[in-house]
Amino acid sequence: MGAGRARSGLVTALAALVGAASLAAAPSPAGSALARAPFAAHGGIDEAYVLGAPKDARLEVVDAAGRRVGSGVVDRLGALLVRNLAPGPGYRFVTTGARPSETGAFSVLSTRSTPPPSFYADQHLHAGLNYLTMRDGVRLAATVRLPPGTTLADGPFPTVIEYSGYDVAGPASLIDALEGKAPTDNPLLPSTSTIVGSLIAPLLGFAVVSLQMRGTGCSGGAFDLFGLDSDYDGYDAVQIVGSQPWVLHHKVGMVGISYSGFSQLIVAGTDPPDLAAIAPLSPTDDLFSTGYPGGIYNDGFAKNWIQQRESDARAAPGGGQPWASAEIAAGDTTCLANQALHPEAQALDSILSRTISRTPSIFDQRSPRDWARHITVPVFLAGALEDEQVGPQWPAIIPALRADRHVTVMMTNGTHIDSLGPEQVSRWLEFLDLYVADRVPSQPAILDPLMAEVYATATSGAPAMTPPPLRFTTEPNAAAARAAFARSTPRIDVLFDNGGGSLGPGALQPTASAGFASWPPAGRITRYHLGAQGTLSTRRGARGEIGFRPNPAVRPATDLPPSANAWAAQPPYDWTIVPAANGLGFETAPFAASTTIVGPASLELYLRSNAKVSDLQVTVSEVRPGGKEEEYVTSGFLRSSNQLLAPGSSALDPIPTYLASEHRSLSGMHATLLRIPIDPIAHVFRAGTRLRIVLSAPGGDRPEWAFATPDTHDRVLDTVELGRSTLVVDVVNVHPQTAMPACGALRGEPCRPDSPLSNET
């Protein structure tokens, strides 16, 4: 009963707040015979919405010609949103029933519906929580965070935006909480997932605008995971922030990790004029590649993440993000009014569910990789190649940036947090100084103790090296420093053996690096043939075949307990062995000399099966000298129905189309060629080690990724043709002289006893 009263109170309050605007609707078009509806209608990009309408009323959308183009029922908060409308003027909402009425006419916007400069310049931001008005009238929460001890009068400041659907705009100070000046349990604190913008950047001298994605927190609108309205909210926000008098040079950068990492790639793809540069950390290349590795539903991390986004999109109070409820309780009427469209959130099971294939109309517009093709501003991109959350396939973004001359990429072995490692954070700060602040880099005294605290907290105390000193601090001006940065910084910088240095196993400390001009690097494409007795050789062996029974039920779904910290120095991995009957193993002879593999890889597998579809996993590992220990390197996945490849594929980097219309079945009589994509590798195989692959059902190799592969009950028999099936890798001319780290020391790479499978005899 109490909950019912709370909902009733929310509806009443929202009706009062939007009612005044609703009654001010424009007159009906000339000649209309319908009465004017007492609520407002608005157009967004390819959509339209109403506020303040009667609950449960059925409304229709008609276009300028009077044709019915959409309909729906008003929700409990008096709102309705209709999607997938063609841009244009003259739209109206019409009520149904005995006494129909209509709203005033409005336009459905397109991506080209850019407001005039005055729309942005007339919005003025102050320190603390603000509400920015987007082109469709939706208001987004945005908190301005200044360097400690400053006010706007001390500007202009170099300024960056962190844009996220996590709790990013909570107006309390993480800095004060960290320093013990404020409680750490304040619901108005932003999420620690937004630490780059809410803590690190302000302490390093940047003003930050923490922008809350529509349909979450105190922002208005309806949540749609990277729908076009959210994408162009980023454009509008950049232009609003860039027009502020306290923003240095009226140019804005973007920063953030994970969610607020890949949002940058999309916003930059919309090409806002006031955007100076972006610095995404730990992004994904595509929602599909994280949600469906190899075309198999990720019912671990991806499913859980989507459920969290659905929860965040609910209306406050009583749902959604706790900071919104706290803000409303404190009397924030704008936050309360902004909840009206939250129940109209896009159903996320239409984007990520068990049964969907890669529908271009859904995924292309939400793909950071696709948006990256349109980016022209400088980019600093960093990530890890065993990222347990978004995954290690993010380097697919790099070729999409080929037209952008100012791109810096740093990659390493490690986990989701390792994109913010010591080497990376120094280069990141140089980049922001040069391309956002337009100044010669300077070494902040706080950098070392700040990052030491960040690493200790995030990794449960893993040791970390000190960030290297910033470079180019003695250059005469910013232009000279940028030129020096461009000369001295490779386009792609690969850090090797992160965790294998003198600070101890699992420390944030790479021991070697190499630079490359392109991705994949210009190396030697090498084929290892799958042979009898489990051999993996550059020489083609005799034709033959070998079978196994893939079954995901024979291993744990993941290799780390849910309560464990994957970012710790030595997580309690449980990387189990594939039972002999349920997989095939193949390994090279011991390498005579150090062999470094960098880039994507693939397994060209000739397979026949008694099942029409088989889910497959390829695990790449390193077998240590003596053959008693095996260290994880990476994996690859494929649902066998995804056999057809997209344009741009290569032997090294096959890209299945994942289209439902192109699914193909396996044959029990004849072998089918499957090209299994393997996630990027950056690994040094020292002399005496062996490269091994294990072919099995998916699962058991990742801390948070799990797969919706049905239990086969050992009834599926997959048979591999030997002599024709090959592993394809990219061997580069890099030979670090550092010693081989202990097995399991490298971050993100667990170790287990080596156990040959039945075919390895």
C-alpha cells in the first residue's frame, strides 16, 4: 500500500510539472476538425514522444498527410514514445475514442537536424549539477567538476566530458570522499566506474563535465542503448560545453574507461565542431562481439550488464539509480520531472538476447567500430588483450581509424583496468595536455601518489610501477611538443609481459614494448598445420582425421569465482583442463628461438559433424619447458553456422557476417571449412616453449564470459580433418631480451598443469 501511494505521488508530481507546458501547445492546423489535446508532443531523431497524457490512453501518430504511422498506450507516468519514424514536419499525436483530440504539429528530427549556434551558447553551466537541453527538448543531468580549490572565475580550464549511463553525474565529490573529507556511503557519489572523470582528471588540473546518458539517473528521455538520440546528445553536449566562457580555447576533450570509453568513439563519429580529441580506455569494438562472441550468446558478463542497464533505466524514486532517488528526496523537481520518459526505455532484449543474429539495422548504428570510420580528431586508445568484461577484440577499432592521422594505441596483456596502467596513464596525460589543453606537458606532483592509490584500491593491493615521467616538458611551445610526440610515439605501442617484472607476479609492470605502424602489424603470416599425434607444424602432414565430443557441461562456465577480483595480482583462477574425450590438443615443437606473435589469428578448420550446428572454442596457450605447466594466452569462438565472411576478411582476420540469412549447416558426410576468429595475441614465446591450441566446446577460459551453448550430453561427434586444417598467426620481428616470467605471473593469463589430450600421443 505504501508503494502504491509513492507511485501515485510521483504521477501527481509529474503531471503538475509537465502540465503547464502541455497546456501551452500550438493551435491545430487550419481546417482540423479535432479538439486540441491537453498535453505536449515533441519530435526526436526518428522518434516522437508525449508528456502529461492520460494514463492508459491509446494514441496514434499521424504524419503530415494524415496517415497513421505509429501508435501506443500511455504509461503510468503519462508518457508515450514511438520509435522508427521517418524525419519530417507535420506529425501529430491523435487520441482515440468517442471524442478524439490531437496535439499541435511537430517535426521528427534527423541526424542532420543541428540547432543553430545560439541554442548552445544560450545555455550556461555552473559548478555542480546542471541540466542541459538537447535538440529534442530532453534535459540531461551534467555535473561540472573543477580542480580542487578553484572556481569558474579561475578559468579558463582545459575541459573534458565523461559521458556514461553509469552513475556519472552524482554531484557529490569522490575527491572529498577519497581524502576523508566526506562520507564514502553518500548516495550522491558518482560510481567508481567513472573514476577517470570524477577523480583523476580534476586532480590533474582539468575541468570535467560528467554527462548522464538519457533515460538514466536524473537525465530525462528514454534509455536506448546507443540509439541515435543518445549519440547526438553527445554532439549537443560537446557544443554546449564548448561555448562556455570558462572552457579553454572553447575546445573539449572526452575521457573515460569502459562504458564512458566506447561512448567517446560514437560521439566523435558524429563530428561535433568543438571536439578537440578523445581518449577511450577499455572500449568494445561492437556490442555484438561482446554480446555474441563468435555468434554465441554471452550469458555471463553481457547478460548481466544488460540487466544492470535495464535496472538503471527505471524511474526514480523507488527504481533506477540511487543517486536520482536521493536527489529527488532533496527537492530536485527537475530530476523528478525527468523520470517521466524512463518507463519508455527501449526493450534491450531486442538488442541482446539468446536468439538474435547480427541484424545490421540494430547493431551498425550502435557499433563503436562503425562510428570510428568517421572520426577525424586525435585519438588515444588503450586496452588489454585479456579484458574479462568487454573482451579483447577491441583492436578491430584500429583499422577503422586508418583515415585519422593522429591516433595513438597502447595495448598490453591484462584485465579491464590495465588500460589505465602506469605506462598508459603517462602517455594519456601527455596526449590530453597536447591535444586538449594545447600546452606543453608538465609533470604534476600528484600523479604518482594518485595513481598508487587508484591501483591499490582497484587491484586489492597489486604492486604497480611508478608512472614514467611525462615527455616533451622542455619543448618551447605546444606545437613543437606535438611534433615531438608524433615523432617519438608509435601509432601502435604493444607492452609485453605485464606482470612479469621485478615488482613481483601480477604487478602492473610490463617489461618490454614494441611499436608498429599498422594493425595487423606487418609481420610474417605463418601457418601451423594440425597433424597426427597432436602436432602443430609449419610443414603439412599426411591427411587424416580425428574426432572429439564437444560438451560445455564438463567444465565450469568461467575460470574465476564471481566474488574474486580479476584485477588482483594473483586471482584465484580455476582454469580447468578439458577432459580427454571432449577436446583435441595440438602443439608445436619447442621454439628454437624467441618467437613473438602480435595480431589477430584464426583457425582454418575442416570439420564434419553428426550435428547441424556445433559451438566451438579455440584456446591458445604456452607450454613451458619440461611440459608440466601451461599458460593461457587467448581464445577464439565460433558457432559453426556462421561460415560466410564479410568483405575485408583475411586468412589472419576472418570476419563472419553473423547474418541469419547466411547461416549454414554442417555435414555429416563432407568436411566444411570453418574460419574461427581468434582474439588478438601479443605474446613472446621464449626459446624452449611450445605454442598449444585446444579445440573444445566454449567455456571455462574466461573470468566473466559464459556461453549459452546447450549441453550436448556427449552425443555430438565433431571430426577434424588433419593435414588441411591450419592455425594462422602473425609472427613479428621483435625479440625482447627479458627473462621468461614465471607461469601465471602475467596479468590476465592463468597457469595450470599441462595435461595432454587423447590425440596428443
